[in-house]
Amino acid sequence: MNLTPAFSWLIIFTLPLTLGLKVVSGSSEFYESKADVGKFLLQQGFDIEEQTVAGVPTIAAVLGSCRMRIVEASPNGWSRDWINQVLGAERHFIVYRGTIYSEQPTWRTFTENWWSKSLHKLGIAQRTPPVIAVSATASCNSEQLPWRELSSRSGSSLQVTG
């Protein structure tokens, strides 16, 4: 197949542009959900601090003797074992769409993420809801927090600072 020079140049210029847009648009979702989590925890009375554990951004939250560490999990479940190591031996659970799970419902999070991204490309859906892994000390009653409020948020301008 012979390509015209104009078509070849079009491909050369548009390919980096489209790949760049995909990288930029995909990375903002994490920071939006991290800001939502930070705002949610502040509203619950926690002091929060952004930390990096093994190169992954996490949020540390403290309220009295209650200590929590929150990290966003991959919807496809590939980070499940790594998150268990990062969160440590303390109690941990997954929050997805305001529901608490003892283990990540990988099939649900993967299929809903795929479907949501497909609809988003068509301009129909909002951003994909995050899968949030939470580790808490025994003194916390973290499962009783109103996590459903977090699932109803849609973007936030809060900046989490250390």
C-alpha cells in the first residue's frame, strides 16, 4: 500500500498529539479522586497528610488514636497484593461506590471501569469511580464512616498538602 506524503505527515503529527492527550486525560482522574478522599476525611475531622509509599501516593489520616492509610487501587485488581503489603497487617477494606468490601470485587470494578471508560469516550459518562483501599488501626471505627458520601462526589478543587 502506498501512502501519499500528505497522509504520512498527518499521521506523524497527529499520533503524538493523540497519545499525549490520552496520557494527560487519564492521569487527572487519580488526582481528582485523591482530592475527593482528602476533602471527605477533612470533613470527618481527620488530619490528613499526603505521603508516598514505594513510589505510590497515599493519604495518611489521623483522628485521636485512629490512624488510617488510604490508597487508590487499580480497577482491574493487579495492585491487590501490592496494596496488602503497603497497607500492612492492620485491618483493611475496599470502598467502591460507597460500599465496603473485605476484598476487592475485581470482576465488578474491572467491568464497570471498562464500561465507564467506553461511555466516557462517547461523551456520555462522567469519570470512573475510584477503588479505594483503606487500612485502619484497631481503635478506628472506619467502616462506620459515611463512605457513600464519597462515592457521590464529582471532582473537587481541594489540594491535599503535607
